[in-house]
Amino acid sequence: MSKTPREIVLAAYKYLADITPPTQKISEVRIEEFVPVGSGIKKKWMVVLSYDNIGEFPFDKKREYKEFEITDGGEVVSMKDKKSRKESE
Amino acid sequence: MVKYLSDINKIGYYRFRHPEACLILDTNILLLFLIGIYDKGYLKYCPLMTDNGKNYTEEHFDLLEKILKIFIGRIVITPQILAEVNSLSRIRLFKGKKLNEYFPRIIQEIEKWEENYIHFRTLLKEREQVIQFGFTDISIIATAKDKGYAILTDELDLYRNFLEQVAIISFSTIVAYELHKVGM
């Protein structure tokens, strides 16, 4: 059964929260992209979330971008770093 | 100051606080608008709107129009953007009669806007950035920094790299919030 856009985004956020080790803190989460991919039973969603990844010290802060592929039913299929063009080279 | 212009209300507030600010349109956004004003129904079939994975349709065009209305009379492009729009339109859009109707229509709109020219030697002062992003993107950033203008783009790379330096609006974020009603 299709999930609502909010449920899709929450699935991504929950997945991110679940896999983040307790020593790391994430804050200032933002939705950067939310794009339908495919249609019908093959419909999926591409969600990009960004957040501040705070290390051991508050000044040790880095903005990270993760791309999620999520089925229309709300199952997270994959998550990967959304690299910038420079990082990809 | 509103740091992240992530919905229409924040953009409106930004405009209210910065009455002199203009909006620079990135190439994809400009194409969405220009193709849309010519034929909204064509957007969902247009290769320029589907090949980039954005899959823009009429509702994206309507949303873009709302944003542009906030900056009415204050839209800015650069020669590099115009050159890209011209080449992409001629190569990837209509042929023959439709192309001959398309250009006069889009010229009517472009005539209302301003152009900001930055010499290529000035752009080359940011050689590394030009290599990474290209002349067009860096012409946009240079204009925004020089004039204090805002940028509307759908390029995540451009957005994330310059977010802390200029007022930059991610169209993708606005789409998520305004069309899909999702925000954090």
C-alpha cells in the first residue's frame, strides 16, 4: 500500500537515526530532494536528507548529505552518501 | 535573517526584508519557466525536463511562477545562462514551426529581465571553482556575491557548496515542501 510523502520521508529519517551510532549526533535535518522515480508498481522515491553530523566536540561539525531509495510502500531499499561532483572525482 | 529559504513564506519574508534584492535564475529553472510559458502541457514530454531526472510538470511550473511573482520586475540572468538556454532549446526542443513560435514567445519574457555581465577574467579569479562548476554556475555565484542577489537553482551541488556564502534557494526543497507537503 502506498505511503504518504510524509511517511516516506519519516522512513528515511528513521533509517538514518537507527544506523547512526550513539556517539554521533545529528541535528538540523533538512529535506533537500524528494523525487518520484518510476511509476505504477515500480514507483519509488528518491529522498535526499542533509544534517549536521556532530562529532565528539561541538566544533567538530560537518554537513552531510544522504540519498535514500524508498519503495512506495515505505521500505528503505538503499542509502548512500550523496557526494558532490568534486568528491565523486 | 532567514538562513534557509525552504518554503514560499520564507522567500516572501526574505523579499520583504531585502526589497532591493533580485533573483538570478539557473539554467534548468529558466528552461522550466520558458518552456512552460510557451506550452505547459509539453513539459512532461520535454526531453530537457525528463532526462535530468527532475521530471518537471505543470505543477512545478505553477510553483515556479509563484516564486517569480515574489521577485516581479527583479529577475536577473547572465549571458552564460542565456547561451545555455539558447543552445539547449535549439538542440533538444522543437523543430521548424514550433521553434519559430517558441523563440518570439520567450523573447517577450526575457525582455522584461535584467542581464548581469561579468568578464571571463574576473570569473577566472576563481579558477578552481570554474573547473568544478563551469563558467555558467560561477557567473551566477559571482553575480550573487557582487550584487547581493539571491539565486534559484535545482542543482544540489551548487546549493550545498555556496549555501553559507550567498542567499540561495533550492527549488527541489521548495518542491518537497510546497507540492509534497513534507518538511522536517
